Amino acid sequence: MGQLSGPTDPTADAHWEHNHPRKGFFTDTSICIGCKACEVACKEWNHNPQDGNLELLGSSYDNTGSLGASTWRHVAFIEQGQDRIVEARESGRALVSLGMPRIGPPAPAASVPADLAEADTTPPDTADFRWLMSSDVCKHCTHAGCLDVCPTGALFRTEFGTVVVQDDVCNGCGTCVAGCPFGVIERRSNGTVKVSTSREDQHAAHPEVPNAGIAQKCTLCYDRLVADETPACAKACPTTSIKFGDHDDMVEAARERVADLHAKGLTEARLYGANENDGVGGTGSVFLLLDEPEVYGLPPDPRVPTADLPKMYRRAGMAVAGMAAAAALAFLGGRA
Amino acid sequence: MTLSEFDSFRPSEPARRRREGGKRGTGRRRDNGDGSREMPMVPEPEFSSYYGRPVVKPAPWGDDVAIYLFLGGVAAGSALLAAGGQLTGRPVLRRNARLGALTAVSAGAVALVKDLGRPERFLHMLRTFKVTSPMSVGSWILSAFSAGAGVAAVAEIDRMSGNRLPLGPLRNVLQAVEGPAGIEAAVFAGPLAAYTAVLLGDTATPTWNAAHEELPFVFVSSACLASAGLAMVTTPVRETGPARNLAVLGVLGDVVAMKVMERRMDPVAAEPLHQGKAGAMLKWSERLAVAGGLGTLLGGRHRIVAAVSGLALLSASALTRFGVFEAGLESARDPRYTIEPQKNRLAARRAAGVTGDAITTGS
Ligand code: SF4
Ligand code: SF4
Ligand code: SF4
């Protein structure tokens, strides 16, 4: 067992004995165009079944809703007016002035496909209206709540530092669902989706849902990583909003990008998950956001519950002692 | 909305709680309570969410798990009473408590297995031992407890049936190990009653997580009063003196631990314990516990009063478990309970000068 909280190398904690670099994403939401190519690519590559009914959710262009057992990438859409843009710029500026320490020397920029390297990626400065789009995914936390609490060992840390469910081991106990501070992992239901359109018969026979009753989430395309391939979502992303690479490079690229945007006056830009001192020890998937995390449905101060586990066991031990004492007292105390 | 001409004389009402969800991604809400609830203890910060959708996911657990929380507690306390009966020469208490322990733990285990996504793989729980997983630790505790409780109860059944179980030469073995088995079960009783509190506390579910320091005390107290209640129902009063003592101690512990817990929790995360179905269940659980405790104290030597008090205590414990369980699930369904406490604690840390541990950074 490795550390329960704080900065660490998760791969070494899991006793992998080689020096495989940790892999991760840098999702730069400032250049996301909301095309959902990542959602589709992920569904196709991983054979994920339809998630619920096909319905319009009335939340801008987002009809996917949220991450879930059959949705491992989710593109959020937020429409904002002038007030909110001003607020976001202020809250971002406040973060900069906190003067968070930088860790390590800046490394050369991560490689970006050559044909896009020269493209102008400054987000359009629209003062009174904007769309935020962000492709959310499992964070592959340094301290992953889901993995810590899994009783069967179905969830494990791969050699790439990512967190993956073994479908043939998971017994669907659901502990990991409650253990994830980001609401990512979910137990797949048996998939009896009812399609509420008139084209009933066309959709009536859904293909059988694989892995029903089992916890499912992004594997960071483990099957592709072992073959030295880029994850399907990153490969499909037409704007390079989803960047994939060594975790350290991703964090460095994220830091450069946010500094770049600040220099252009876009102080609303901020990083999410790039700090290894945060409640989950930093995330494998780093994001650049343009507003507070909760606006995107992300928790503002997540903390891996297992960080407090030693204290919980101590408290439980005291309670056990109390129970034993009460029983002893009950038998010895009042014989009257 | 005006219904009568006298409406203008009413005191003005605070603004209604606006439904989030709906159209705007960054809508804000929260008013200062709606009069039917206590006023919150912290100033309400502005709060935005993604279309009112939950941030964390509730555990996919049904009522089966709440039933297990209850039955596990009953089994644990019963094993302690059985061991006490065994050591102090109370044969009827010992027999009934042993039978109660086995029945409760078996029914509880069935409920747990039924709740799995893949019940046929329940044995995967025992393919590894993981200290970081309260579910794994608990599975081993449950197994160890069941072994002892099972042997002790089978010995009782054999005795009740006049040694008619087809045991052959094993009967001597059984009679030799039933005493140690009863003690073994009692050793694992406390952990069985307490681990479920760690299981709930070690989640990102806001209300459970915020309760993690006191929940073990609530759960062991609840186990004590429930098992004592069961003994008072099943066993004649001449042997239930210790059970009555345990019941009173359990009620005291339960009421005090619950109050301390509610006070020390984050006030926002504690709200679901007071609202809706969960709030009603917890309110009734306290009333029934106090009533059962008083009944035990005042009329516990009367067979009927003892039985009625026992039933009240059992119901109180069941309601505590269901109430805490339901409050947690509710807190996961509403993004407010995730976002507000987190924003508050982040702001508090920043105000105290700690700026290096936020997940959101400017560089
Ligand atoms: S985001 Fe949730 S599911 Fe993903 S690794 Fe972290 S705890 Fe696990
Ligand atoms: S549902 Fe599966 S992956 Fe999740 S904690 Fe249980 S066994 Fe582990
Ligand atoms: S890394 Fe693979 S599994 Fe994860 S979201 Fe991308 S495509 Fe899906």
C-alpha cells in the first residue's frame, strides 16, 4: 500500500517495477468547439451501449448529460452572459494573485501536430456572450477514491499510472461509485432502455448490453496504450483540445498555455488538477477551464475520502472498545 | 399569488426556493430557509452548478444495504449478549441471542449479495484483502463473525432438537468448540457493528463523509439497543437484566452520538439529516429509542412492557440506519451538498493563508 494522500508517483506506489512514464490528458477547453468527436470515438472504440433514452435535455447543446457507465467522455456546454464573464475574469485574476508556487523548471513545450502548430488559438474575445465547452473525462487521480475502496481488486493502477476496471473481476458492489469525488465511475444497468419515440420497433431490439451490473469508466484506452497508440478520444479531437502524452509534459503544456492566455488578458483561464498538493494528489487528466469548476459540474475542492481513512479506523476502534465496555458493564454492573 | 383580500396583512414571506435545473447553466439559488427549517448557521455563498445536475454519484445501493446495516448491528449485539449469557450462566439468553445472531447475519448477508450488480460473483469479495477498502475489511469481518456465530447457533439447534441433527461423531467436536466459537463471534461483533460506519464515511457522498468521525459511535450504539431489544422480545425477563442494561446504555450512546455528530458536521452537509423522508425517519428513531429506553428502565421487568420496549428499540435502530442511509443518497443527488461545503472549506483555508492545496490554480 502506498500513500493515501499528498504528492506521489502512483505507479511506484502500486509496485510497478519499471520506469514507465505516467500518461495523462491535457484538455484545453479554450479551443474546444464542442463537436463531440471525442464522445463518439470513445463510444465506438469501447463498444459502449446507448446511455438512457434519446432525449433532448434542454441544456444548451448538451444532450448527453453527464459522465456515466456508458459515457466516458462528456462535452459540457454552458451559455453565459456579460455578468458571468466579468465574474469569471475576476475569480481567475484572484487565483493568479494568490501566487501559487510553480514546481520544477519549465520544460520545452509538448509536441503539437505540426499542421496546427501555427494556428491562432486565441479564444475569440466576445465581451457580452460566450459558450463554454469542455470535454470531461475520468481524472485518473493520483489518489483514486474508486480504486482505494474497491474490495475485489477489480480496479487497478496500470503501468501507465491510470486507473482501470477489470470487467471479469468486478462484482458490481458499487463501492467505487460512492468513492469517486468527481462522480465519474458508475455501475452499468442491465440496459433495458425504453425508447420513447414513435419509431419503437426500430429501436426495440437493442444489442445486448455488455458488462451489465459492472462498474465502468474511461480506461484511458488501456488497450490502445499497450499498443503504443493514442487514446481514441484524443486522436479524434480535431482541434487538439484533448492532448495526450506523458503526464509531466501535459502539466507543463497546461502551465504554458494558461500563462499565455493570461498574457493576452484572458485572466479567466485557470488550471484544474495540475496541483499535486490538492485533495487527490493531482489528477492524470489536467484541464484548462475558463470559469469556476462547479460551473462545469466539477467539484471545487475534491478530497479523496481515503485520505481520512486512518482516522476513521481509529474512531471505529474507539467505538468498538466502547461497545465491548458497554456489554461488559451490562453483565457485570447491574445484577440487582 | 393572492387568494383572499386579507393576504396583504400577512407577514412577508421569504422568496421561494427556486428550482435550479431548467435553462440556465449558471443559475444561482438558496434563500434563507423557508421557515419550516432551521436557519442555516453559515452565510449562504453564491452557488452555481451545471444545470443543477449532481457532481458526485450516489452509491447504487438499494434498501437491501440499509437492511443489512440494521441486521448486521442486530447480529453483532446479539453475539455479545450470547457470549455474556454463556459466561454468566444464562442459558435462555445465550440460546436466543445465538439464534438471533445467526438469523440476522444470514439474512443480512443475503441482502448484501442481492444488492450486488453480479450476485454470482459475491465470492470475489474474498479474493483479496485490502485495508484501504472498508468493504473488503468488512467482508472478512463478516465471514469471521459468521463462522463463529454459525457454529454456536448450530450447537443450540442441535441441543433444542434433542441431539437429532445428523452429526455423527462431529457432535462431540461441535460441543467442544461451541464455547470458543461463541467467544470468537463476540470478538468480531464490535468490528461488525462499526465497520459499516467506516464504509459510509469513506465515500465522497457529502453527508456520510461529513459524518465520518461520529458515525461509528452512532452505529455501535444502535447495534447495542437493537440487539438488546431483540433479547427483550425473545427472552423471559429473569434472564434479560444485562440486555436491559445494554439497551439503556445503547439509547444513551445513540442519542448523544447523534447530537454530537449533527453539531460537528458541516452544517450544509448535515441538512439532509433533518429534511424529507430521512429527517422524518431520524426524528422517529430518536423518539422510539427514548421511549424504548424509558420503557426498559421503568417497566423492563414486566414481560409485556419489556417486549413492547424491545420492539420500539428494534424499530428505532432500523429507522436510524434507513435515515442515515437515505440522507446520504439524498446529499449526493443535489449538487448543493457537494459544492457548498467544498467552497466553504476552500475559502476558509484561503482565509487562513493556506493557498497551496487547491485543485484550481492560476498557473
Ligand atoms: S476521477 Fe473518479 S473514477 Fe476516475 S480515477 Fe479519480 S476517483 Fe477514480
Ligand atoms: S463495483 Fe466493481 S470496481 Fe467498483 S468497487 Fe465494486 S468490485 Fe470494485
Ligand atoms: S481515453 Fe479512451 S476510454 Fe477514455 S474517454 Fe478517451 S476514448 Fe474513452
